[in-house]
Amino acid sequence: MSVLEEIALRQSILYGGVALGALFALIYAAVFCHRPASWPKTLVKAVPMLAFAAAGMVNFADPLVIAALVLSAIGDVALSREGQRAFLSGLVAFALAHLLYVILFMGLRPDDAGGLPPLLPTLALLALALSTEIWLTPHAGALRGAVRVYVLLITAMGLAALSLPEGRGLAVLGALAFILSDAILALQRFRMADTSRWQVPASVALWLLYAGGQAAILLGAGFARPIFHL
């Protein structure tokens, strides 16, 4: 196999893996996201992030992105099960994924980068983070401390994404979609009644935002630092 043929094969695997993950994400959104816990639900939910991670690995994506996607898959499995212990396990897995994204995004800033991220998006993100002390934290019960730490990490991830250099807009959109999906999940988990008519729309919206956001981060920032230099 020639070098060009190998490159073409790896690119096919990349987009094929992303397409596979997207397909299972759509299946999960349409069929499983609003249903009670079951092993078929768990298995389908685990596929998208693992498919993204495998596609990235074959194409030498940044190890931080691959690790974050694997942690996200672990979080997806945990959140597909019932109980506070499963929820806390998922929270920890996603918190670690956000931490890896913070490290990735900060590492993509040029050495001579100065100044602050865009003012209006930064203020909006900070306002959202601060507002959680009103609408989220008081309702988190025993998870109040864990929720506060998670909010800090996801806010740091968002600020790091907003600091990315020009040309990384896809990754920025992905990070913001991820944050929005977490906000919807928080509303659904801690503020929304189980019988609310908004439960199903919220489940579908947060899952599509989350899966699309992760794919955007992979494609927008996962290959920004070449593993090999010719």
C-alpha cells in the first residue's frame, strides 16, 4: 500500500467512524434517550463516543481528545443507569473529560497569544456559571459540592475554547454545544418533574447537542497538533 493509499484509507476510517457514531447517536435520540434504563440503551449510548475515539486514534488524533472521548463514553454508560451512585460516576468521568479539553485548548494557544477571549461570549458564559448558584446548586442536595466543581470545570473548558486561535471555530462551537447540553441535563435532572411534557424534548436536544459537540471538537481540534513532523 502506498503512502497516498494509506492516507486515503485512514481518512475513510475517520469519516466512517464519525458517521457511525452519528448514526448511533441518532438512533439513541430517536429510540432510547427517553426510555428507562436497559442494557440495549446502555450499549447504543456507548457507541458514538467510542466510534469517535477509534476514528481519531486510527488517524493519530491528539491523545487528549481520544482520552476525553473514552472518558465521555464511560460517563455515558454511567448516566444510562439509574441511581445516584451511577450519576456521580458519570459526573466524575465527564469532569475529567472537561479537564482534558481544558489542557488541549490551552495547549493550542500560540506562545505569543495575548489578550482576553471575546467579551460578550465570555460574559455570557460567566453569567451562566454564576446563575447556577440560584437555579441549580440549591437543588442538588448531597451532590451540591460535586456540582459546583463540575460547573467550575465546564466553565474553564468554555473559556479555554473561547481563547482558541482563529481557524478553530468548529471546536469552539463544539465546546459551547457541550456546555449547553450539560445545562439542559442539569435542568432535567434537578428541576424538571419526571412527568413533565418537556422531558422527552429535553432528552433529545441535550443528546444531539452533546454528540454533535463532541464530533465538532474532534474534527475542529483533534488534529491541530501533528503527531509526526516530516
